[in-house]
Amino acid sequence: MTDPAPLPASPSLAPCATDALHPLPDGRALHLLPERAAWLPDAGLLLVADAHFGKAASFRRLGVPVPQGTTDANLARLDVLLARLPGVHALVFLGDFLHAASGRAPATLQALQTWRQRHAGLALTLVRGNHDSHAGDPPAALGIEVVGEPWLHAGLALCHDPATPRPGGVPCIAGHLHPVARLGRGFDAVRLPCFHARVDGALVLPAFGEFTGGALVRAASGDAVYLVAHMRVAPHPHHRRVS
């Protein structure tokens, strides 16, 4: 995976509301948020994928100079979401909560614990992902329920990997792929985090973590891609779903 570009000015994006709405088969709408998360208001449910807490600490243990403060930045973004969204009572991490066992640095775990204390009444669930199998479950003190995939909840199949088998007709919300999309051509092209709504009924969320790479989306006919730029979400001009 390669890192997406910073979020530059993008005149190709038509002005739109801060959030985008992704229709679900049952008539509800999932809000796609510029903080790279999704919100289902009627269920009081906030969804994030691929936080990869402790990834920078893992790299530093290997002697790689990487930025400090990524855990604090991720947690601050969660604080902003919980403050601005009404009625959120459950937060689900769609896999890869911790990056690796080597990332369980005392400072990282303390930051998570302090954040948890600020949101003691919030129900937290982790749908295990591939990194979680190596990093281990979160510390018990964080009070996170850990489940396998798919986790059927609120009329959704909540997964880490969008390829996970699920009951027919149940929409899947997943992560794992860290989707980014290209906008523009040649030297003017940029890569932006995106939500990828696939014709197979899966919606793949962008990676929530600050220190994560991205894999270029290969959109099929009928797919929709929603770009994240300048704290707003907008349909990709070449990958819109026509209703």
C-alpha cells in the first residue's frame, strides 16, 4: 500500500454537503463522514475501520523515524465525531484496532485508557481483523466487546474483510482494503481516501488511522466511489451510482 496524497484543492469536486448519504436496501441512509467514518443515526451507531493504533510505535521500535502523536490525533477525531453527532451510543471498530503486538507501547495504551474514561458510557465493539489476530485483543480495561466476522447488528453484516461470507441480502460494511481513488490526470492527479460502494452490496470504508497507507480502488461498472477531501465527502465524478 502507498500513502494517499494530502488533501489538496480539487476544482473537479462539485460543492456538496459535508456528509454524503449512502442508501441501504431497507430505505435507511448511512452517513459517510469526512472524518473517514460512517454513522447510522436510527441505530445510534458509529463505524470506523482500520484505526491501527500503535502502528507508529511499532515502526519506531524498528528504528524507523515516523511522526509522533498519531494516536492522539486519531482519538481527537473520535472526540469530534462523538461531540457533533447526536445520539451515538455505540462505536464499532471494523477490524485492526491495534496494529501489532509491538505497538502496545505504554504511552499508546495509556492514551487509549484516558480516552475510554472520557467515554465510559459508550458501548465499544471490535470486529476482529487480520492485524488483531497478531496484535491480540485490546486490554480488558478498555471494555471492548470482541466479536468475529460477520457480526450481524442493526440490519447490517459488519466485517473487517468485505470478502467475508454473509447472509444473502444483508448489506456489508467493511474495511481492510484502505481504499483510495485517483482524481485528475497526469501530474495533476491526486489520490484521495474514499468510500467504495460495490455492486456486491459491500461498502468499504477508508482507513480511519492517521498513519496508514492506501490501495487504489478498481471500480467495477455500477460501483460508486465517494471521495474525502477538505472535510467533506463527494461522489467521484466518474464513479457515480445512477438510481
